[in-house]
Amino acid sequence: MKFKNLLSLGMVLLCFAACKKTNPVEEPQIEKPDPLELLSDSISYIIDGEQIIQKRSEGKSSSIINDLANAKLDSLVKQKEYKSGDKDSVMFGRGFYFTDKNRNGIEITFLKKYNKNQAQPKTNQTSFFVPLDKLDLFSVGERKYALDFTRNSSQNGIALELNGAYYGLQTYGYSSLVHHKLLSQELQSQSKFEIIKLQKLKSGKYIVEAKFNASVYWGDGSNIKKIENGYLRLKINPENMFI
């Protein structure tokens, strides 16, 4: 009887082992994070022989611009300039601010003029437009520098503005239509800005990479300095234009 019980127990164990072999317990799959998601947004460049590396500022990291497109001066009243622009278009921009521990900063703004039928009003803000194609601003390819940013706002492209030790240096002119002439494109004749990557991440965000060089100066085109070996990396979220 005891032998019979031992035999029965052995059969049960054999069946269990066979069942375990044919139906192994599945280990939970742990998805590894995308290494690109872990990279911080940063910008690096050389100016005055010094390499500067900066990261996205937490306090002032991004901005959205809706400006008059093709602005022109209507009148000057007590030194105040009144402008009008193309009613069917909007100059749309996204700015990103980077800074370092020494409080030196740079803001880079991507700009493009859109016809309003290529854009849509922001919810509950019928006068504020965003492009229908939210990735168009960051498509791969070369960009020019928009020298009339904040002035006529007719030129698509890129605008840079430095702060801190290089406060007042920028790639565009002063905003006044009366007191300052439009800067010549010759100032940026040796400059180049190129988006070299636009890649979708697992999270739905995109990583943008660009390389660039530029001339920066005061708004009247004087005190020129050169930015060399520039590199930009940032993540954008097309579902949330304010990030």
C-alpha cells in the first residue's frame, strides 16, 4: 500500500514537471527606456574662442510667438510706432531658452510665416494661431537667419539672442521701423543653420538636432562676433506646443 502511494506521488510529480515544461511561466517583459529620451536638451557653441555648453532653463524654457506678418509702419504718434500687417497671415514662432551655471543664456527661435488657412485658432483664443502641421517648423533642412524678426516679420528662419556676458548680441535688428534701417543679409552671408535630424521617440515626442554657425551683433549691425561649431539638441512635443 505504501509502495502504491509512492508510485502515485511519483506520477503526479512527473505530470507536474511535464506540464511546467510545456507551459513555462512567462516572465514579465520590462521595456527598456529609449536612451534618446534620457538625453537632456542642450546647446553648445564657440564664441570669442570659448566653448559654451548650456541646458534648457527650467524657469524660462520655451515660448510661442504670434506676430504681425509683413508689418509696415502706418503712423508715428509721440514716438510710438503703429504698424499693420498681412491680415491673412501670421508669423508663428517657437522659442527655446538655454542657460548655464554662470547665468549666460541663449534663446533660439524657429520662425515661419503661415497663411491662416494653414493654421488654426488656439482653443478659446480666436486671435492666436498655431500651424496645422506642428512638425513643419522642425523639418530637416537648412534655414536662413530672419534679420527682420520683431520688425517687419516677413522672413522665415532662425533668430538667436544672447544674454549674460554677451547681453545684447543677436542675429536680427532692432524693432523700430523709424529709427533703424533693415539689416543687410550680408551680415549672415557666411552663416548656416541646418536641422540634421527629426526623429520620433517611443513617448510620441520628437528629438531635433541641428548644427549652425552665425554672426551676432547689436541691433544696428555693429560689434560683430562669430558663433562657431554650434550644435543643438532638443525634444519637442507636437501635442503640447507649450513644452
